[in-house]
Amino acid sequence: MLLVNYQEDLIEAGCDEAGRGCYAGPVFAAAVILPKGFYHPLLNDSKKVTEKNRLILKDIIEENAIAWAVAKVDHKEIDKINILKASIKAMHLAIEDLKIVPEFLVIDGNRFQKYQQIPYQCIIKGDGKFANIAAASILAKTHRDAYMKNLHKKFPVYNWVNNKGYGTLDHRNAIAEFGLCKYHRKSFSILPKGKDLFSEE
């Protein structure tokens, strides 16, 4: 069973990102403040939850959280500042959008840069240990998936409706055949050698 918070004395927000390793599209991040005692049997690290259950959890979290926010940093900025900085910036934007100012932050992973003067704790695999981080992972993932499904309509050859921009075999094969489109992360060196085709339409 997940613990709700890392500590109980301060108002705490859990933060996580989605799409950091993708070849295309933005990186999304979420920040969530859950009520004390929050529990749902389906809640876990988003990677361990089925798509159907993630969508169920998304609605439950958004209805029951004390505060939640989702933010994104697009592919152009990822290429400009690198994916780690973009992931942290997306988390900062999500924290900034919370309607309640948190007094403490718990961050999934081992890298973060302080947001304002709010103390924080990085927790490796935190989305499998604390409910507020797990909730943030669910919101970041579901909001990003919806965004990529929408982008799929513009560039169906990459099958983003299914792979969500990750480097799956079908996605890599499409890149080899059609080149990169304007939503791909050019800094990721994902274009096969000798290939310079960009389908910018």
C-alpha cells in the first residue's frame, strides 16, 4: 500500500513527469496535493497501471485532490535546453499552477532544481512508494497521451495513437521511411545515418 505523503507536518505536493524518453512531442509534468488518508486500490506508478485504469484514476484524482496541475514543455524547448532541464521546468510550471502553495515537494527520481524556497525530497521510484507522486504520474501520463493521440491525426504515419512518441519499432521504421516531422526532438539523434528527410507538412 502506498503512503500518501513523505511527511505529515507540511502541505505536500507530489511531482512527476511523462514523456522524458520520447522521440517526439512535449514532456509533461504534474503536481498533486492529496487529502490525508487518500487511498484507491488501483493507484500505482502509471507504468504499472493499464490505460483503462489510468483514465479511471485520472478522473478520481482530479475530483478528489486538494489541488492538481499539469504543465508541458514542447519539443522546441527540449531541443534548446535539453530534456532534463525541460522536465524540471515542466514540474516548476505545474507547481506554479497549483491553486494552493505547497510547503514541501516530493519529486520522482533523483534530479531536481529547487522551486522558489520550497524544501523538497527526491525519491527514486517514488511513484511506487507515495500516493501523491503516483497521482502526479497518472495525470502527467494521461494528459500527455491525450495530447499525442491528437497529434497523431496530423502525422498518422508515426502511429503516435499507440506508441505516444516513444521509440518503438513501428515509430523507428516510420522515421527511417518518412524522416522526422516538426514535432520530433531533433536533439535526440534519432534520424538514421544518411537520412535527411524532414516531413514538415
